[in-house]
Amino acid sequence: MPFSGPLEDRLAIRELMNTHAHGVMTRDAEIWGSIWAEDAAWFLPEYPDLGTFEGKAVIVASWVESMKVYGLDNMAKPMVYCMEPGSIEVDGDRATAVAYTHELYQHPESGKLVRGAGRYDDVLERREGRWLFVRRAYCILHEQISDH
């Protein structure tokens, strides 16, 4: 079943997804970084030159650098970014989830407008009473590139 486990846990996990999106839209590293466990791993398999980011400090620092080149109006504005859950399955203090993204940004090299959709496959743990992402793997589902 795509949504299982206590409602309050599923809501807390959904709020982590919303916090991720809010951090992107505000370019706020503190907000965006608050979703990660200290020993988390972030996988971007479609970007082999980037590899895997391990540890919250490395993940957040890498994200800060990437946000310098992903935005709108020649980086004067943040990208438009939304995230919705496709599934959240809670089992005690561990959960798995799938989240879908909708993104609008200028391509960092060409400046062309990109409309994209992506998927995160997530593992979360409740630590000291708080849900955190311990593993996130992102893949691109669709990209449309245009001049407008």
C-alpha cells in the first residue's frame, strides 16, 4: 500500500518533503539542510560526474554550490520547485517514501528554460523523536527544454 503507518508520522514525513521544496524556493541552506540526518547519503546516479554525497555537511555544501547555477532570470530568482509524495510507508522508526518533483529553471550552460519532473526514492529514520532523510536517490523522469 503506498501510504501506510501512523498518520502523524506520514504527515511529518510529508512536511520534510515540503521543507525540501521550501528550502529550494528560498535558497535557504539552513531550511534545506534541516531535513538530513548527519550520516545521510544523497545519490544522483544520472549525474555520474557528481557521484554520491555522504554526510549532511557535504550534502548541504554541495547543494549550496549547485543553487548558484540553478535558477531563473539569470540566477536572480530561485528555480520554481514543488515536491509531492507518491508513497510513504512507515514501519516503526524507519520509513520508505517516493517523492515526485516539478521543476522550472534555466539550464546552467545554455540559459534555456527547463521544465522537469523527477523522482526521489527515500529512506527515513526517526531519530530523537524527529524524522530525517538518511538516504535519497534522485532520477529525472522528464525534461522539456525551450527558449521560452
